[in-house]
Amino acid sequence: MMPGAGLSAGVASVRFLGTRLVAAALLGVLPALLSHGSAEAADREDEAAGGAGGWFALPYVFYSPETEFGGGVTGGFFLGSERRPSSVQAAVSYTQLAQFSFEFFPEFSLDDDRWRVSVEAAAREFPDAFYGIGPGASEDDEETYTSRDVTARVVVSRRTRGCLRTGLRTDVSGTDIADVESGGLLDDGAVEGFDGGTVFGAGPVLIWDSRDNAVFPTAGAFIEIDFLVYDRRTWSDYDFTRLEVDGRRFASAAGQHVFGLRGYVEIVDGDVPFFALPRLGGVRLMRGYREGRFRDNCCAAVQFEYRPPLPGRFRGAVFGSVGAVASSLDGLGRERLELAGGAGLRYRINDAGLHIRADYALGREGGGFYLTIGEAF
């Protein structure tokens, strides 16, 4: 986990298909998941014993369009069942664009995984780019700024029935916006959040997880639904709500050929700072577009990935994605769809299934190379 990113008739056809793919992936996945062997998956989870364990520590280099080349040190430890190991991972890095990041990712599986605690915490100084808000944001409108932030996301969940978990998610971040480009939207104060601020949100989370392995799944499904409320009465400088739906499905064929499908929708409502808006692009969602290249009140994306085995510790990947942003949920079907795809190579670095990942992806505006650790989804 690391930062450490036409023809009118054809576009219309792809928009029609892509909109229905999003709907099918996100509206149709829940009933399928709920009927997919919950008792058997829970039994596998409880019976798994001591199969995954070990540690890693290594210097590393990485690359993405958002960072260019960077380097740092990462390390971690895995302990527990093969299906759901507990882990503690951390990384510190510095990039060619003078971006600094420290990230800490502990995840604990307790009491035979009846309780799970997951934390994602980071401190960053990140020179970045802002293109505006909405699907029509142009590359020509790029303006630079620096974001300095400290963030934490904590999810505490309990297995309530089979593969179903319920719990609470808390998000908190403090952001300072500096070094804004003169004459841009941020410099003029024309965008909510131009001067940074604190956001604090909390709310319920519903998780269905029948994956055979959380680090590199080869079978099963995962869906997470979060609803968060950010309120000025609880230390937040902004009042808004956030709904996230993240659905994933994995299957294997002929032994080690792995197929993965992910659907993602995020919707916010209220006075949302630009740095907290849903966005497309980056190392995990819509590779081939710079992270934050498109942002708005709503975003949706579908990703597919095929991961064939290769000799030794190597594995390949071929992937594609389609997504869009809009000011409202109804607008997603009317806005232009962004398309991306590419291929990559994986190298397994421990028995838990953690991989070094190298991908090249193409989007509508060009291509990007990604070198990092961990799967995109």
C-alpha cells in the first residue's frame, strides 16, 4: 500500500455500455454476494491456520505520473491465517518532485477474525496540480499548489453473520494549501477549500468479504458500503455527507489464472472542499489518468483485470477501466466516459502474496507508468 497514476457514434455506444456496467457491477453485485456461500467462506476463514506469515524490509523505487521517480524504505510483518493475516506495514518516501510521504497501515484480525481493526494513516507534503471541477476540466487549466496534510482512516468491524461485517468508520484530516499558482482558481479563492482546513467524519460501514486472501485474492468477493457525516459540531470545518460503494469479485481458472472485477461509486453532498471531492485517476483507480485529473460531487468507475501466472515468482496483468465524474448521480450517465487500459508485471515478495507491481496504462490524454507495491484492487 503505497503512494508511495473519437468518433461520436463510438463514444455514444461506449457511454451506453459503460453506464450499464457501472449499474450492473454496483446494483447487481450485492444479491450475488449474499447468496455466494457465506457459511462455507466463514468456515474456511476459521479453519485457516498459520499459513501466512513473515516479514519484509527493503529500499524501493517507484514511479507514477503524479510523483515521477521516487524512492524510500518500506517494511512490514504478516502473521496469522492464510486467508486473513494481520499485518503492520509502513513506508517513508521522497520523490523527484519534492513530495514527502510517511504512511502507516496496520490491520489486525482478532478473536478468529470476529473483530477487525484497519488503520490507514499518513503525513504528506505534496506539490500537486488542480485542473478545476467537473468532467469538462481541461488540461490547459492546470494550476499548481502544495498540499500539506495529516490524515487517518480507522475502520472497526465485527463479523455478524457468515462473511458479513458491520462496524464504524472514522475519517480525519488536516490540510494546509500553500504555494498556489498566481491567478488561478485557488489563488482567487473561487473554490471551496482553497485555504485548507480540517475535516472529521464518522458513520456506519457494511462489509461483505468472502475473499480467499486479502493481499492477493484469487476467489471470492468483497463489498464495502460506507456512509459518513462530516459536521462542524464535531471538529470539522465543513458540513457534508459521503456515500461510498466499493464492490469486487475474483475468480480463478485453470489453476492460477486470476480474474478480478471492481465497481466503485462515491457521492458527496454539502459544502465539500475540493481536496475531499471524489476523483478519478491514480495508482489504484483509473490508471492512465493523473490522480485528481477529474473530480466532482459524484464519480463512478468499473475496472477489470486478468492476472496470468508466469514462471517463478512472476505474474502478469492486463487491465481496463471506464469511469466518469458528474455534479450529480443523474448526470453520470450523461457525461463523457473516460477510458483507460494497460498491462503490467508482478513479482511476489512474500508468502502472503504481496507483489511489486509495474504497470503501463493509456488514457484519453496519454499514458503513464506505475511502479509500486500491492495490487490496484
